[in-house]
Amino acid sequence: MIIVTGANGKLGRAVVEQLLMRVPAEQIGVSVRDPNEAQELRERGVRVRRGDFDDAESLHHAFEGASQVLIVSTGIMGKDDIPHGIQQHQTAIDTAKKAGASRVVYTSHMGSSPTSHFAPMIHHATTEKLLDNSGIAFTSLRNGYYASMALMMIGGAIKTGELIAPEDGPVAWTAHSDLAEAAAAIISDQKWNGMTPNLTGPEAIDMEGIVTITSEVLGRIIRRIIVSDEEFRERMMSQGVPEASINMRVGMFLASRQGDFSQVDPALAHLIGRPPKSFREVLKESITHQQG
């Protein structure tokens, strides 16, 4: 049985939908913190069980009979959260092994690095080391940076007409739907051991490029205004944004300036059999959805 954790989240649910196109529903199980939110999957024949990364016993029940386990990474808010997040991942890896799974698939990131300025990348790199030392076969999905984050950053600018942020660098923005399709392909075909190539969108675009595309799609000008890291911090603090969140945002800009997310790779296109969605396509889909 293929077990998917975090199946109530955006990526986890999308992976389940893709798996349902490839394998019978009875061969899929989901591990979720709130089974009630996954009732629709249960009605379609998917096995739904409660699983909490802070509760090994619940995971053991959720992973029962697993042949493969997709561990959708836990979210962290900053460096202080990394130890807890790593413990959660260790528990999930250990439980998958005890359940008899032959392989763990993990949702990592193209910028995974123990020295990154962006805390989630340290989290991913440490988890990949756990997997490497676990003795279980694994595939680490080096996912491109989620395009949904760019949509969040441009969202306020669409209202104000200004995107105010520090200097940045090109990012290979990637659609959740494409990454979910790739994950399902890898799980069902058991391609790639260890780290995958970077699974990225078709082009790397910086904030200036995002503003230009957004202006073209909307038919009105959005301005890109560059401020210093310190001024950005002060602006965020004046808006009541928590310090940990501010540090995360500044870390992302620092990492992008260093080119950590700029590499474009054809691996995702090969996996899904078509060109990945561009940022322009993702933006248009988002606008259409909001208007609908």
C-alpha cells in the first residue's frame, strides 16, 4: 500500500489525486491529523487513518501495510523550529521502516543545503541526511520553489500597485500540480533512488519579472520597489509581522540573491511528459479561480 502523509494539504492531496489515476484506490492510504477532513477520499475507497508526526503510535497505525511512504515535509517558521521538525521527520522515517515499507519518498527542495540563509533548506538537508543514514531505500524530491509563494508576494502588490521588497534573484517557480504529478509518477514507477534532479518550472524569474508579467496579465502597471533588508524588516515589524516570519522572508531573499533557486532543469518536463506550467500560466489560473 502507498501511504501519503499530509494528504489534507495542498501538495499531499494533489499527489493522492494523481495516484488515483494510476493505481486502484484500495492501494492508497493517507495519514492525516484530522480524518474528518479526508472523508471525501474515504468515500472514494482510499484508506484514511489519523497520523501525527508527534505521535509515533498513531503513525504506526497509519503506516500499517505500507510498501512506500510519501513523507510530505513539515513546515517550520524559522531556525528555532528545525530541531522539532527534524524529530518529526525522524519519527516518520523510523515508523515507515518498522512498518516494512521498502522505500520512503520525501518532498525536499532544490535549494536544500545545510548552510542556506533560508531555514527550510537546512531542514530539508538535515532530513536528507537522516534518510541517507536510515538504511531504507529513499527518493528525495528536489522540488522547485512553489509558485504559490510568488502569488502570495504579488497579492498585496496587486491591491497597492507596488511590490516593495529587498533585492532578490531569479527563482525557478514551479506549480504544485506539476510537482504532484511528478511525485505520483516516481512513486508508481519507482524511478530514481536518492536525490532527484531539480524538479523545476521552465524559467527562472526574479521579482522584476514577476511584476512585469503581472502587469501584462492585469493590464495595469505594478511597480517593483527595492528596499534594503533593514528597511524591509522595519516595514514588516510596523505591520505586526512576527520576527520569525520576517527572518524567514529576509532569508529567502538572501538565498535567492545567491542563486540558490535559479537553476532550471528538464527533469520535471521529462517526468510529466509535457512542459511544466510557467509562472504566467499559474498566475492566470489563480486570477481565474478568484474571479470564479
